[in-house]
Amino acid sequence: MTRDPTGFLYPFIESEERDAPALVHDLAASAQAKMADSRALRSATLERCEARVVQAGQAVAQRLGGGGRLLCFGNGGSATDAEGAVALFRNPPAGRPLPAMSLVDDTAVLSALANDVGFELAFSRQIIAYGHAEDVVVGFSTSGDSVNVLRALEEAARRGILTVGLCGYDGGAIAVSDAVEYCLVVQSDSVHRVQETQSALLMQLWATVQRCMDEGISA
């Protein structure tokens, strides 16, 4: 019998499970525990990162108010987070739309770069092609050690572009890199909890940018 590849999500479920009421009870308890963990981590992270988010938001507002745009990227689930960030800034639920671009949504460009120069440079080469000094780059990496994300942040820093990283665990190589001006770290080793809390940090960053632009900080 092959091992269930999703077994780590619900280790208490056995393939021979036949007690439906008990199983439903365990599933509900597991979901409630995960939600409680997520809420606690989100609250603690937003409080710990509050000052840094304000500083980053002010810096981002200055760049976008001066004609720059947001360039976002990441791998796997972090790629969807990058696309979510672009959607939030370009088509916000309130406030002003702001220019943003995803470096993961053009499969032709991404696959060509991965094939021709290697996936480690798939984002940095796009920074060279699309980036300008007035821009902002936001790199997402759950581990903080994604080499292609770090290379892109380093390339952006060399070009005078504002760099922001969102990471999990202890922040990894991205958190200690001199190329990253603002690194927002979710201190958890659960990929799921990290990405949930990164979404909350992103919303706070976006709200701060909107507030700063309304107050004229971007001028």
C-alpha cells in the first residue's frame, strides 16, 4: 500500500477509518486548531512588524508616487502570492489603483529564461529588462532561501530599485542580505501559516501605501 502523500495534513486519519462521527470530530478539531494558530501568528507578526511595515509603506509610496511601479515574484505558492499582490495594487477594493507587474505570469518569458540561462536567473533577468530606478520589487520566499528570488533582489539593489522581501522561518539568506532594504519575516516553520500571515502583512503594506499617498507623503 502506498503512503498517502497528504497524510502530513491529517496524521490521525487511517486508511481503514470507519468511524465517521469520530473522524468528523477530529477533522473539525484539527481545523479549529489550525485557525487558532493562524490567528495567533497573524496577530503577533503584525504587532512585531508594525513599525517596519510603516517604514516600508512610506518608501513604497514615495516610489510609486514618483512614477515607479511594483514588480513582484516568487516560486510555487509564493508565485500566487506575488500575483495576488499585483492584483491588490492594480485593482484595489478601495483607494487608488497603482501600477504593478507580476514576473511570474508570462509563461513564455519565464520558461524561456529558465531554459536559456537557468531558473536561478529567471527573475533577475526580468529585473534587467523591466526595472527602473524609481520602481519597487517585492520578492516572496517562504524559506527565505530561494536563490532566484535573492538574485533578483540583488540585481534590483544594484540598479537603485527599492527592495522588499517577505519570508518565513527565520528569514533565511534574504533576511540577512544587504540587498534587501525591508524584510518582513513571519517566524513560523509551517508553510501554510507563513503564507496566510504574509497575506495579512501584504494587506497592511498596501493600506499603509494608500494612506501615505492620501496624506501626500509620496510627493
